[in-house]
Amino acid sequence: MSFARWVSIYGSTYWTGLAWTAFIALWASFGAVVWGCVLLLIRLSAGRWGARGVDAYVQLFRNTPVLLPIYLIYFAFPMIGLPWPAVVCGGLALILQNGAYISEVLRGSVNAIDRVQFDAARSLGLAPWGTFRKVVLPQVLVYSLPALGNQVVLLLKDTSLLSAISITELTMQAKLLTEQTGAAYEAFIVVALLYLVLVSSTEVLFRVAHHAVRWR
Amino acid sequence: MIPPGSLALLAQGAAVSLLLAAAAIVGGTVLAIVLAAAAFSRIAAVRALYRVYVYIVRGTPLLVLALLLFYAMPALDLRTGPYIAGTLVLIIYTGALFAEVFRGGVLSIPRPQWESARSLGLPPVAMFRKIVAPLVTRYTLPPYVNVCVMTVKASSVLSIISVWELTLAAREIIERTFAVFTILGLAAAFYFVMCFGIDRLGRRVERRLALRGFAGERA
């Protein structure tokens, strides 16, 4: 079957997959950034044991594949009385994993903040929470935008793993189409192209955002 | 607590994972050296080809590449099962990552090094052996080790194309025994030991290779 003919026949079936992938990637990225900020806050404010706890958490997720938390949440939550939909389980696993990486990214940027600013914040009478929210966080997020972009791209690609827990995102869609039609090349090349488009537009988006906020 | 026999199965799976990763690291490194050479080619078309390769491999999920190859293999009439496809896709994937690491390493060689090598009249082979290789290995060791760790983790994705390794072993045991927490915890422990071990090993090599007063200085 020619490629153009394939797209004209099956093109529309990809829309749901694309929507699911974009939806999961979007809310999981948002969640991962928030979770990364929370981990950073714990590391900075909860003393030595808080920092150690975050360290252990980060090391654990850094050294294990993301499929494990995906399976863990998907299989274990129904057993402990939380029959959440697969989309929530999968998204949660991605948030837990990527939050660990993002907290490390943000930690790197904290060091870029001039120490004087902390003294200034204190002399203005800002409480630690106020310092974190008004001084540390805005700068850290701006400094880390390029690295955050990389992490979001990784997360976006990892959403493909959620096909293993029966979410009909892009990869699952291609698998289903392959089983229906036997045309693996066509089904997966379209999906690969769609991922390339998603990844490239994410990268462009973050580059634009970085340029927009750089000179503040 | 631990379902009988599962520990041995998981250990076997871990061994397979490690073998897959080792094959991918060796194959990927060789591929990456060729690719990195292409990245610095004099011919613009070759450089463009390198960029396209890296763009495609880094822009698509590993699972999609794996499934593409997995389904394409029978179509090519290569009846080899998922192991060859899995190893191949890991090599393709790590090759792109390693190549970017090496390219970055070459780019961070300080300009005076190039200039002095040229002014000494070193032939290209000697320049590579005496200047480029020693510097690039030291510059790129930390990111290289990172990619190695990523490769071990990435091998878990192959479980989805039915390559029997640690993650698939864990999944099979869970489907039989429903011991989700125990089995996934054990699998995580195996992965952790492998990845953390590679990381520590990398640091040891890094210390051994360190040249006093130089290795830390980058352009």
C-alpha cells in the first residue's frame, strides 16, 4: 500500500492516540515540575534528614527503569483499594520518576543564585517560605528552562511505555493498527513522525520561552 | 514472603539485562565512533546525515523504534526472534547518545591544543592518538557512564517486545503469584545494584584517569 493511501485511510485513527499522548504528557509534565519543586523545598528546608531522604529518593528513581513504577502503581493500587484509571496510574508513575530528575535540575540552578540575595531577602523580613516562593523559585525555574525542556521531552517519549498498561496512546494505536492491517511499517512510521513533531515543537516552545524570559 | 524460585528467575533476568546492555554499550560505542567521525566530516552531506540520524533516534521513543524493528524483521524475512531486534535497536539508540557525547568531547578540546598539535606537525593519526583520544576519554567519561546507566534502564523497554529479561521475568512472576510489591521491589533492587555499580565503577575509572592539574580544566 502506498504511504499516501495509508494516511488517507487510517490517518484519522491516529487523532485519539495523539490526543491521549499530548494530554498525558502535558499533565504529567506539569505534575513533575510541581513535584520537583516540592522535593527541592524539602531538600532546602527540612534539614539534614530531609536532604538525605530526597537524596535516597532521587537515587532510587535514577537507578531503576520507569517501567517498574508504572507496573507497581498499575498493579498494586487496585490491590490496596485504589482502582484508579490506567491514565492516572501511568501519569503518576511518570511524575514520580521525572520529578526526581527535575528536582536535581532545579538544585543545580539554586547554586546560580547569588548568596547576597538570601541576605537581602532576610533583611527585607521575608520568611523562609516567602524567600523560597518569591526569590528562589522564580529564578530557579527561569535558569533551568532549557534543562526542563530536555526532561519534558524525555517524559513525552516515555509516555509510549504506557501502552504496556493498555492506554491507547500513539504507540498502542500503532500496535492495534498493525494487528488489524498487518502493515507494521506504515503504522509505526506515521507514529514515529508524529513523535518527532511533538518532540520538535516541545523543544521550540521551550527555546522560545527561554528567550522570552531571559532578560528579566 | 518471596515466592519460591522467583529469586533465581529474577537473577537470571538480571543477567540477561546486563548482557543486553553490555552488547548495546560495546556495539553502540563502536557505532558512535563512526558516527562522531561523520559529525566532523569534511563533506556537508555526511554531516547532515549524522544530524538526521541523531534527530530521528532522539526524537522517537525507544519503544517505537523497537516495535518498528520487531515487526519489520519478519517482513524482511529474518527469522531471528526478538533478541536480535532488541539488541540491534539498543545499539542504534545508544549509538546516537554516545555519538553526541563524543562530539561534545571533541568540541570541548581547547583550541590551543589543536594549534600546538598542528604547529608540531603531528600527522592526523598521531594527533588523534596523542591529543584527541586522551582528552576526549577524560572529558566524556561522566556523560558516557550516564549513558551506560541509561542503557541498562532502557533494556527494560525490550520486555514489551517479548525479550525475556529482568522486567519481563518480574511481570511473569507477578502474573502467576500476584506478589506485586515483593517482586517489583526485588526487580528494582537488581536494577539499582547494576546501575549504581556502573556509576561507581565509572567514578573509579575517572579517578584513575585523572591527570593532575589538567583533567578538570575544560575550555
